[in-house]
Amino acid sequence: MKTKGEQKRLDHVFDLYLASVEANEDSLNELIARFPTYEIELREFAAFIKIDEALPDRDYTEQEEQLLNARTISIVQNALYNSRRGQADTVGKKPAARVLKIKAGNARRRRTGSATERTAQEKPYVSRDLSRRHIARAVLSAEIVSRLWKERTFGRVKHQKVVHLCEHIGQLREIRGEYRRQAAGPLDNKLIYSVESELKKQNWFETYEKKSPSGKYVGHGYRPLSNAGGHRVYFDKWWSQQSQTVVELIELMRPWKTERCEILSTVYAAWNDLIIWGKPVTDDSILREILENWHEGKRSIPEHRWRSEITWIRQKGLVPTGFGQATAVCHSSF
């Protein structure tokens, strides 16, 4: 039986495999070479994915989809455990992949029951779709951090703004950030904290508290871990067509102070929102969204800086297209 730590590591290896599948690349052998301990699990998981994709679909609610995925992946884990222990009374003489095909097919065709039917031993898995989004976010984050972590101006807030702009300007559909109109510009708290957690789990990067010579906290920084750079194979496969745009954008913002990143991110989001909502887009309407429908702190920045940023966006050919979902307007205090 795998320890909790080993199981968590295996979950992340599965996530990496799902990322390679999404990129339409067969990276199974590559992952096996990288994680030889999990060769059996990877081969069985790959077989399960092929079986799952071949099964006929019907429309499921989000709750049903999550429960089905939890059950089928639990079936995979149980079949692997039983086959390794050689329990003939459970698995019989059938190959593990055959057992998975039968059980996964039955699980897909059964109507789901309540969540209370899960046993205490089952682990709640997120759906494949959410898993792909999670690892995609971490891969994008790792690319940004790998290029900017040495910069004095780079911290958590700038990190968030660069993620937001890379997603929208690069049109990275896998990220699907859920941004809110916060004081420092578009913010998805869950996204930034989850990617920082994943960076550490993958041994790519970790956060630390930056302090001034006097010992005062001045923000969060990032430093590389033993597997830093290991994300790039997935970044190149996943976004081969958009990678140049993303890298150029990251490099463009390399020397920028955090406030400049906030201004660009805010203007871009407000402009993009107007397009999504089908409202007229003018310099005045963009400015009105920022100064009247965002955080009141935006009014402390001179109007000419906002207008200058709008002009700069046009000059650089970075005009928003209405990609993604609109930012959520916040009316509470910050």
C-alpha cells in the first residue's frame, strides 16, 4: 500500500500525463523514463484514459461528472492495488486493463448516487477537466517564475498580473482564470495560491518572505528547487503556437515595477470586459469602468496615466478581443 506522500506524488504524475494528452503528444514513455517507479500505474492509467474516451457520452451535471470521475479513478487505484498484491479472488486471471474496461464502463453507465456513498477510504478526485486546468496554470506560472524570479521587482502581485495578461493576450484557453476587480487589478486568489502550492509540489519553485535590511517584510519572492525547469517540456507542447507571444510578453514586463503591471492589467481587463458585454468601447468608457466601477484606489492614479496606457496598448497591437470571462465587479470593501 502506498503511503500518503507516495499517493500524492502519483497523483501529480497522473496530472502531468493528462497535460501531455491534452497537447496531443504521446509522452507516456518520456514520463516512464522520468518516473520509473510508476511505470505500471502510468501504463494502466493511459489504458484507462483511452477506454474512457472511447465510451459513448451523455450529458452529465457537474456534480455527476465529478462523482463519476472520482469513482472511475478510484476503480483504477483499487485494480492496480489488487493486481500488485496478486489477489486472484478479486481480479481473477483477467489483465488489469480488461478489468478496468469492464468496471469503468459499468461506472459510466450507472446513475450516480449521493456523495455519502463514497467509502472512507476513497479520495475525492477532481474531474479530468479541472485537473488539466490546474496543471496548465502551474506550467504557465512556472514559465513566468523561471524567467523573472531573479528580478527585484518580481513578487506575488506582479506574478498574478503577468499570469492574467499571458492568459488573455496569449489566449490560453486552458487557464480560465476567474478574476475579480480588486485594489491591485484583476485578481484570482485561488489561482495564485494553488499554483504556488503546485510549484512546490513539483519541486520547481517555492515562495519565501522578502525582508529589508532592517528585517521588515516587503513581499513574497520565489526561489528555484531541485526540478526547476522541468515544466518547460509541457509548456512547449501545450502552447507551441502561443509560446512566442507569451515569452515576449513576459520579457516585455521584466523590468517593470509592479504598479506598471497593475495599470496594464487593469486597463486590459476593463477594455476586454466592455467587449464581452457588447458595450461601446471608447477611451472614455474604458476610463469610466476603471474609475467608477473598480476599486476606489484606482482614482489615486492620475487620469493621464490611464489614457496613456490605453494609447500604448493600441500602439503595441495588444488590443483586447473579448477573450475569456469578464472580471467580477466587487462592491464590498477591500
